[in-house]
Amino acid sequence: MKGILLLNGKPYLGAIQQDDAYIVCCDGAYRWARTRVRIDETVGDMDSTDRLPDPAPQTVYPTDKDYTDGELGLSVLMQHGCSPILIYGGSGGREDHFIGNLHLLYKAHSAGIPCAMISDLTTIIPASGSISLGRFCGKTISVLPFGGDISILSWQGLRYPYPAKLSYGECRGISNVCLSEDAYLDIQGTALIIVCIQ
């Protein structure tokens, strides 16, 4: 079953495919999501919404807590065995929360769960191993080390060559272009792939 996590960042304006999905809405995301998508469960401390969500949260967490609402929501989806997990509303808004939301991607990826954060402008995907990029033909693609150095074992179908290694903290993987439907990267380590979809 697919998992969908709705967060309190910039509201996602596109269509959200709800079929065969378990949908968790975190706190303030309820403001933009409640009229647009089915919500199966709400989580959080409810400090960013002016009404009690429907469905009501099973637990209202204290504002002073160790986990963000997004991390609580991700844990719910992981406990339900959801795969893949798609995050909407995770970008924009407070930059500390956006960077934290990238770490949610890392957490899911490290647990072996395919995941992505989707906004109106980008799709952000953590990935390792052989990565097919053909569905992004014609799009700008950036590849950044995520959590450590990466080795690029092979690649094809991209405008610019990649070095054999990208060190954590380097930006040389930004602004490539996918040129073909058979484009791929073969990576050792974990990369953050950012696709500009507009």
C-alpha cells in the first residue's frame, strides 16, 4: 500500500493520486489538504491549525516534544508497512523544517522504502544503486551526495559527464539535463536526486 504524507509547507496544487494509499495529514497541512484529498489519519501537536481535524488525531502531542509532526507522520506510515511513501507540502515555509523533511526522505530510504518529496516545481528522490531516469527526459536533474560521499560507477543519457566521485559538501552534480529515455546513473552510496519538473 502506498503511503502519502501531507506536511505544513507550501501547499501542493497538483493532483494527488489517492488510489490504494494510506494518507496521513500532519497538523497545519489540514488547512490546505482537507478539501483536496481524503485523509485517513491526522497526527501532530495541532498548534498550526485553527480547528480539530477530521478524523480527529488519536493522540494530540505536546508542543514541546522530541519529534517533528512530519517525523511522527512518517513513523505512522512505516508502521503500516507503506511503500512507496510520497511527501507533499514538505518544501517552502520554514527552511529548518524543509531541511528536516529531507531527512525524512533519508530515514525512509535507509529503511529500504522508496520515497519522494513532490512539489509543484520539483521531485526530490533519495536513491542508491542503479537509478533509471528516463521518465524525466528533457528535465533538469541535480545529483548531490546525501549523508556521505558517493561514487558514480556509470551513467548515460545525460548532457554533462559526472566525476567518478562526489564528496559530501560538493555541488558539482547540480544542473544536468536528462536527454534520453534510457538515461540512468549507477551510484555507490546515497544520492539526493532533484528533478525540476517545470
